[in-house]
Amino acid sequence: MTYRAKRFLAIASFIFVIAAFGPISIASEPARVFGYEFGKPLQLPTCPYKNIFPGSAEVMYDTPTATTCLEKPHSVNGYGVPVRRLEFSHADAPTIVKNSSMIVLELNGVLVGIQFFTYGVKSQELTLDQLTAKYGKPSQINKSTVQNAYGAAFESISAKWVLPSVAVDFNGTVGNLDSGTVIIDSPEGSQMRAGWSPAKPAGKAL
């Protein structure tokens, strides 16, 4: 068989595979957020802390931290299980993440979801752009009007992405104009979150 014939056969075989199974999708690749892979344990040190009182379980963490680290599990509003907070170092902190920290949701020792807060109205366009660049066009997008304490009106954006490997929920404002939120879950994380009752807060918010 000639080289040209072999090349034609290889191309024809590839086209057949694409036709049979559909286009190759990046959704089949491992889901990662800020470099942390869902389904894998977080390999990070414990954040430095001090006990507030001798023998007390209440602790105070050293912030800012020189190295990205994890706090100990504790109760947080809206979560049905104790969760840990990941504290980014100054060098590692993503620009859209408020207070350089995010809540990590874990199941059987592996990462299944995250939540972080944003800077609200002033960063919602940037946040939406970065999420769209990573996950593509939103499955759903909505815009609403919100007001500040002086009655001035602002546009608030919310969006959702529903993909085989992750579900993403973005709200440009939550509670006030200076804070928004992003939740990114694996299917396991979404299932956990759906089983919690929002009427029964688990503790104070981060």
C-alpha cells in the first residue's frame, strides 16, 4: 500500500471515530479549579494558628499567610458538614477571589467542590469573563437590578454552567454590592450540597 493510500485510510478512520462518538470534549479531562483537581486530596499544609485561650478549641489563624494552606474543619453557614477554608498566599491569590480565601468541600478525603466570594458589582464582569473563558458559554444567564443604601441602581449578573464534570453557579452580588459568590462542584459535590437544608445554618459564614 502506498503512503498516500495509508494516509487516506488513517484520515478516514479518524473521521469515522468522530462521527461515531462525537467531538472530543475537554469536559472529559480532570476538572481543576485554580490548579486543584476534583477527586484528589488537597496536599497543603495546615495554616499557622494560635489558641485564643489555653486549652480552648477556638483558634486564631495568622493572616496573611506566606504559604497557601488549609484551616482546620469548622462549621459554616449553609454547609451540612464541617468544612475547611483554603487560604491563598499573596503570590497565589487569584484576582477574582475576595479576601484571598475559599471554602473547600471534601468527601472521603478528596476535593468535590469549592466556594469563594468575589468583590461584587465592581468585579462581576471580570469574574464572568474568566468563568466563560474556562467553561464556555453559560447554560443560563440572568440580569437584575439591585440598589445600594442610597437608592442608586446597579445591574447584577448571575450565571450557571452545567457540564458533565462540574456545575458552576455565579452570583454577581450576594447580600450587598461589595460581595458576590462562585460555587463550583463536581457531581458528588452538587449531590452533597442539594441534601442540606438552608433553613438550618451550620455556623457563621467565612
